[in-house]
Amino acid sequence: MNGTERAMLFAGLPGADLVSDGLADVAAGRETVAGELVKIGSPRLNDCGLSVIVDHEEALNADRRLYTLLGASHGNAAHSQYNALIRQLVSFERALEQRLARARRVRV
């Protein structure tokens, strides 16, 4: 999926900018908040047809790395930031799944 197709698919979805940034960060090998969040969501994102290439171990440890990054920038507020980011990711995943399901129904 190229950037234009992804932009069209993501248009209007909650957290789309964060996930787009995270996909780019993972592809470039950067350890960022957005990248670690995408690694956490990689199983579900891959099920939706997005290519998130991470090994199993890396995906399992992404939550700890995300929390560490948040702790460095948000201190005591890291926990609430972590929870807010996870909620954004889940909202994005659900909205994407619904959009894809609708698109499949239209094709049938």
C-alpha cells in the first residue's frame, strides 16, 4: 500500500496521524512513542492489511519501551499518557476494521 492509498484509507479516522507517523518510524527503525504504539498494535494492524514488520519479541516488549519513553518526557504523568495513547490506538483499529468491513460489503 503506497502513501496515497494509506492516506485515503486513514482519512478521518481517530488517531490516523499518530498511526501514520508510527508506521513511518517503525519502517525507518526509529524508537519513538508513535512507533512503539504501532508495534503494540501490530497484530491487529497486520490483520487489517497494513504491513508492520516487527518480530514477535519486539512486539511483546513494545509496551515497556513505550512506557519508558513516556516516563522520560512526562514523568509522573506517564501512566495517564500511556492509557490515552492505547485508547487512541484501539479507537483507530476499530474504526479501520469497520471501514474495511464496509468496503468488503460494498464489493459483494
